[in-house]
Amino acid sequence: MLTLEEIKKAQARLEPYVYKTPLIRLKNLDQYLHCRVYVKAECMQLTNSFKIRGALNKALQLTPEQLKNGIVTASSGNHGKGVAYAGKMLGVPVTVVIPEHAPKIKLEAVKELGAKVITCEKSQRFVIATKIAEEQQACYIPPFDDYDVMAGQGTAALEILEQLPETTALVSPLGGGGLISGLAVGAKGINHCIKVYGCEPQEFNRYTVSLAAGKPTLIPAGHSIADGIMTMKPGEKNFPIVKQMVDRVCQVKEEFIYKGMKLLLADGKVLAEPTSSIGMGAVLQGLLEFKQEDKVVFFLSGGNVDLSLIQEIDKIKL
């Protein structure tokens, strides 16, 4: 199971390799989000995403025997980049299965790190990746449904609580559940009073549907600007943690994800990918409300932004 102790072990394991990213106070956003706004800038992390934490924590624990045939993973982009970096560091080949419509910047970044990229329809990426791993007898590193991956992601929560011990709430993107599982166990393991909120696109509301059903439930394929969290089903290991430890799951409309990104860029002067902005979108949509004195940390999950998006964002009215 995922525990605070495992997250602390992951933090010690990762310390020589990953950045302790800044926690930035963005006073300009207080008037829009009605709280004291802080952002955990994982967009400035190595590989420009928090995903390196989980990927590397898993890879560093693999034996030479496990690594001899390389590593395989499925990803929407950022996890693939993290695994590709880990493979390059360890000197083993990596194959990444990515949706064919993933942002070009993410596809190219994975290739530049020396990984083999296979594109497919997004609903098939996990099936294809696990099949390749079996055929090649390679090690499969899941993007979220794995305790070592979750522990790696949870190291960000330990940093946040070191940087801002009086944190009131954490607001996080929610895809398969790897990030928010780690954040919730890490943060609440230190301070059980902290609220943890997960934000998923309305077009990919797999946790809203699954929590109502009481079990991980597959949703139909859709599309969202938040390409980093377009997973169609919660992880089997993630779901019980989210059910028990996440205080609320919000469904955010596409227009408010755009608005969150514009607010972060225009007034916060921080460029992060749409997935990172979904938490701010949830507040702008009225799904989350805070007191003016609350110290709220919005988790900026990644910074691998297709710059063509900026022209679209510029047209959005706040």
C-alpha cells in the first residue's frame, strides 16, 4: 500500500536527481480565486513535468535482471518523457506508446531522449504497451496504477509542506489518479486537516462516474484541451485512495480550463500546459470556494506547451 513512509523513502531516493521546484506566491490572482494563491511549479521540473518523480522512483528500484530487455510504457506524453529520461540515465532502451493526437511538443521530446515512439488510438495505448512488454519480456512502468509511481509523485507534497507548512488546501489535476493519490497520502500524512481537491475535465469525468458507481468505470472516449488527463478509467490501485482521501472531485468545463490557463499566463506570468490550469478553472467556474485568508496551492503539473495554443488563449475573455 501507499504510505507516508514510502513517500519519504522515495524523496531520499530522488533527491540527487530531481529539482525541488519553487512554490510561488501569485498575489495578482487572489482577486480572481478569492484566496491566497500559491502554485507548485512542476512546469519547471526536470523534463518539465512532475512525471519524472514517479517514473524515476520506479526505475531506480528495478534490478539489472528486470532492466535487461528495456522498459515499456503507455503515456499521454509527460510520463513517456519521464520514463525516456530514466531509461537514458540508466542506459536501457525505452519504448513509449502515445496517442496519435498527442501534442507534437511531447512526441518530439520523447524521441529526443532516444526512446522509440509508437502512436495509436488513445483508448488502445495501455493494451498495446503491455502486449509489447510481454512479447519483449521488458519491464512495464505504468503511468499511474503503481504504488512506486504514486510514491514518487507524493514527494511533491512533502516539498509543499516544507515550503508552506500552513497550507490550507491542495488543488490538483486528476487523470488516472497517480498524482493526487501521492499528494493526498503525503499531505494528509503530515497534516490531516489539509483539504485535497481533484479536478477532471467534464469531457473525461471518469472519477465522477466511478465514484458514483462505487468502482473504477470505463467512460467513452472524448476530447479535452487538458491532454495530460484524458485517461478513460481510474487506476485500480488509485481509486480506493481517491475515494478515501480526496475531499472533492470537480468536473471542469472546457471553457474554464481555457480561462484558467489565460489567467495563469496573463496575470500570473507563468506558462503551463492546459492540464495545469484546470484547478484555477474549477474556482472560476464556481466549483470550489475558499476564504480570503486560505492559503491554497494549485499544482502546476507540466509545462510542455504547444505554443500555438497561446493564440487561442489570447481570444478568451476572463
